Amino acid sequence: MTTDALLGGHALTLHRFPLEQKNRSLQAWDAADEYLIDYVQEHHNQALRILVLNDSFGALTCALKAIGGNQRHIINVNDSFVSQQACKYNLEENQLEQNTVSYLDSLSEYPHDVDLVIIKVPKNAGFLAYQLALLSRLPSSIKVVAGGKAKEIHTSTLKSFSHFLSEPTTSLAVKKARLIFSETTAKPVISKFPVSWPLEKTDFTLTNHANVFSRDSLDIGARFFMNYLPQGKKPLKVIDLGCGNGVIGLMTLCKMPHAELTFVDESAMAVASAKANVLDNLPDALERCRFMQNDCLSDFTPGSADLVLCNPPFHQAQAITDHIAWQMFVQAKQVLKKGGELRIIGNRHLDYQEKLNRLFGNCKVIGNNKKFTVLSTIRRG
């Protein structure tokens, strides 16, 4: 989706990713982005090396570059592959200098030679704590400005800042957005992440990085899906799409001892967790596995997979939307061989069965309970 934004007095054309999504009510920036940019322009306009965390679609990076010009270097840190792709695209779309923007994933150490930190407050409080722990390792007195929806900045959010950084203060709310002000103290605080816990009814222990879905326990959808995973000795090529911590792929490796598994997620922390969990629990199976951070199945070879397993999300960032699930289904059909299967689990109220029938021409229920449905569809054409 394309939208025109006025950020810091600069008109920017911003695209929300994926480009093909059809929900035109969603835009690529919000009031917190506007508030952050206005504050930086007024109070920190001389900052030349800015560390930007969690820039959803590049609005912050693009605006900071438009205001600061080629002298300003932005270090863009994100867990999301889609977010960083959107940022690169939007910089190019607005003819902004790309050479002075660098990218780090969420597991990288932060550079110490920055003079300002900008944070878009993530919804995941544990992920924020992980990021603040990394910031606590930086030299003292670096200003940190965070922004988010006022209703999602809680007392616990401020306690997290005070635990890792200086005692925070907050701004007044503007357009239902609020800013948090703090600074580094050069007193490193150890993060509790990653976390590990035993996987029920197995001898496995799962490791989970801070921003992984259902980080602290097995989610009820995966628990139900595990009852309906395929098994057999054929050397099938299987994809765990939206793999999260990799538990579905891990159990599939047990049930299909000759299968080749590709774990795919747009989260760097999810892919790292999945790889760690295979390495720790089934090290002999590692040679049968690939791990990819990607936008669903974009650029996968058509007709290259026998089976795709998927527990699709129904949100992107903080927006409730089914376009990612639809993208997963469409791309799975392209990637599957003729006769290949897409097997998914979804909340019953989402009516994925109708979508899959429309796309594949067939769909059957292979398991359900009061909350979830497990569906199977075959690529016939």
C-alpha cells in the first residue's frame, strides 16, 4: 500500500509491506512516528549517528534521512525481514541516500559510537527488555527517545527502562501517542534471554529468543497441530512456514526420518531459535535442515516442495489482518509440486477452509476442537 506522509516537514511516499496486500486502510506510519520525528527535529537535529530500533516500514529512517541529509548515518535494527525490506524500498522510492543507512538484525550487538537512540516501543515487553539490556552496554549519557501508543506504555514499561537505563520521564500524549525519555548509564545489566523449557511428553528442551511467538510455553495451537503431523519414511521436501521456535518442524523430523526440512520465518529470532532447537535436540538431523529468514516463500523455486506445514498469523505488527495468511497460501501453492500438500492449523472462526477451497479447489478437515481446525489441501493443477 502507498501513502503520502508529512514527517518533519518532508513529504514522503511510504509503502507498507508486503506490497501486494489489499487492505487499503493500513498505512506505513503512525502518530508515534510523527511525534518521534518532530521531537528529534526540535531537540536533537545535530545528531549524526542515530540508532533506530523497530522501524516498522522505514518511516523513521526515511524521515531522519530526509531531515539530516547525507551527513546523517542511520543504523536500522529490526527483527523483521519484511520491515527491513520495506525500509530499503522506501528509501529508494524517496531518492534518499542508501549508503549512509546500515542494517543489523535483532541478535546483533549495537554499535557504541552513536549519539542518539530512537525506539519504536514493541508490543512484546520481553523483546523491549532484551533491547534495553543491549543498550545498557553502551557508553553513558547517550540519549534514548522511545515512542508508542499511549495506551500501551504502562508502568511496567517505565520500570523496564529504569531497570536497564536511567530513570525515564514521559511526554504528554499527542494523537494518542506518547514519548519516553531516558539515557544510557554504562552499567550493563544481564538479559534473561534466551529462555529454555522442557517440551511436554518429549525429552526435548526448547530454547526461545525474546521476540519468538509463545516464547515461555508451548502454544495451544502448536500443541493441537502436533497430533496431526504427517509421518513416514519417504525423503520428502518439507517446509515449516512461519516456523517460530521450530517445534512443528522439530517434531516432523522425528516422524519423518528421511525428510529434508526448511524452516522459514520473517523473524531473525525465530529462525535462530529453530536452528538452536534442532542443534540441541536432534543434532544428527541438522544436515537435513535449512533455516531461512524470508518474506514467506518469496523467491522459492516453484514446484520444489512436497509438503508445507503452517500455523499462519492473523496480525502484522499491531494490525489484525489476514493478508499474511493469504500470501502464505498463495505462495505455498506455487512452491508445491503437483500432488503436494499444504497442511495448516487455524482458529475456527477465521474460515480458512473457504479460502483454501477457493484457491486449491479442495480442502478437507483432518482434525478440530472447539478452538482450532487442522486442514489439508492438495495442489492438483
